[in-house]
Amino acid sequence: MSQAPVSFLEATEFLDIEHDAVRTFAAAAIGDASTDKEKAIRLFTAVRDRVWYDPYSVSDDPAHYRASFVLQAGRAYCVPKAVLLTAVCRSAGIPARLGFADVRNHLQTDALRARMGGTDLFVYHGYSSLYVDGRWLKATPAFNTELCARFGVPPVEFDGEHDALMHAFTADGTQHMEYIRERGVFDDLPLAAILAELRDTYGPMVDTSAHPVDDAFATQPISQTGPDGASRGSHCPQEAR
């Protein structure tokens, strides 16, 4: 059993856990939950489903990776969503850190593959590492439930007892996600290293002037409830940048 350092409860440049929006989101998601396990489950579900997963929202602006900005944008790719989950867990007194791995997504859309230069390898896929009841558990809040339904993939569920990673297969047996390489865990977001690897692997994916595309990832419902409970209109991929 490993012990969580105090540093995994502190605010950082990107984990702005004392920001009013972060504290309000965490409190609303937790509700009447009393144990760390119950709190972690509710926080995971809230981040997974209230922030739309958008792989076209990659940005080179550090401000766009702060937890409070992710809430404001209402959509993000896996790295900022992991930042948000890590931040709200720390805000709730649950030690948390950021983890990364390279994964191969076999359900990639043609439009996204083209934007990524023909590869289906996602470098620095982000997840959270949460310290619950004496154990570190991996939790991946990237794909919201509605997006999973579009692709026929069951949403990742976190039970507070086991790792919650992307499913290897879809409901019909099609290969989905393959973990290729672990990048390690961090106290705060190693943004410079991530952006350098993204530029080296994809180039235009980090170009904030890139034109949005119309595919299953980018198209959000016309009316959706935002992280703060307010009704939001549809967003184009540029709005999270």
C-alpha cells in the first residue's frame, strides 16, 4: 500500500482547485456523498458526462488547460478532462495526480485520422490517478456517455475499487482501444513535454487556427446542460481553445 504525499492535495498552475467554478462544480457533483469512494465515483461521472469530449480542441495556450477554463469551455480533449477530474478530486480532499499513456484508437473517424496525419496513435492520452481507500486507481473520464453511444462503446465506469480504463473492444467485439506505452504520473501537467510530442507527431493538430470539421466527435447536441447546470447551445470545436 503506497501513501499519498501531501503534494497531491495542493493547488498548482493548472489544478486551480480554489477557483470558485472548480469548488462549485465539485460540491454539486458530490452532493450528499460522505466517503472518498462515493465522492470519487460522482466526480468521475460528472467530469465524464458534463464536459464534451472533443479531440479537435487541442490548444497551445496554457490557460486553456486550467481546470476552471475546462469548465468554462464545456468541451475538451482527454488531457484537459483529466486535469479537471484531478483538480475536483483534490478540491474534495482526495489525493490525485495526472497520468499519461500512448494509446491506439481503432474506432477513429476518417476526418480525425486525416487531421492526425493518417495515424490512429494518440500520444499522451490523459487520465487521472486517484488515491481511494489506500490504493492508487486509474480513471479515464475522456468519452462522455452520449459520444460512446454514437460509437457503440459502453461508457467507462469507475467503481472506486478498480482501474477505469478505455475498453479494449466495443459491444459487438470490434477492437477499440489498445494501450501502447505508459508515460508516467505527474503532480502537475507537463504541458511543455506534451505539446512538443503533439507537434512532433501531428503538427497541425496543435494549430489553433485549424478549421473545425463535422464528424461524430465534433458535433454536439443543439441543446445541452453545461457543467454549471445552465443550458448551452451547440458549440464548434474552436470554442474550447
